[in-house]
Amino acid sequence: MKYTEVKAMLDYIKSTYNVPYTYYSFPEKEAPDLPYITFYYPSSSNIPASDGVYQKVEALTIELYTENKDFALEANIESALETYGIVWDKSEDYINSEHMFMITYETEIYIDGEQD
């Protein structure tokens, strides 16, 4: 998978389900109305070889923020992840200070070829 494929998946979610996204966070005064998505690559666990990195492995975190619990939207996002071949784990939190739910999808992706 390439970084551009992750972006293509997020573009698909944005255009199909009207859920905007950004890398890491929206500027404080520019966050769109809920729901929205943030994504980031918090770490890597590369596979080493004797002279360098044999395979790049990036952790990928996708966070869905909603005002109310939205089972249908979550199912649609999970379907998109599966369509793009992403195996994920999911957790849920409620952010009291912001009055919103945060659904977190965590996965690892193997980065193939050029970083487009």
C-alpha cells in the first residue's frame, strides 16, 4: 500500500459520505462541523535487514468524530476500510469537554514502492 492509497480511501469516504478529513488535526478555528475524520501515522515497526529496512510498516490511526453515536456511518467507514484491504481494531471514547464521540480505528500498513 502507498500513502496515496490511504488518501484515495479517505477521498472516497469524503465524497461518498460527506465526511471531511485532515492529517492529524484541523486548525483550531477551521474545524468543520461534525462528523469529520483525522488520520496520522504515530509510529513504525519496520522489518529490518542486515543493511537497512527490509519492509516499512507504518501504524495508521483514523479517528472519526461525531456528535452522536452513528452506527450506520461507522459501518460505512468499516466497509471502506475492508474494501481497501485494511484490517483494523476499533475503540470508542466520549470527549466530555467537546461533547463528541471519538471512534478510533488502528491498523498497520505495509508501505510498498515509492511514497507517491
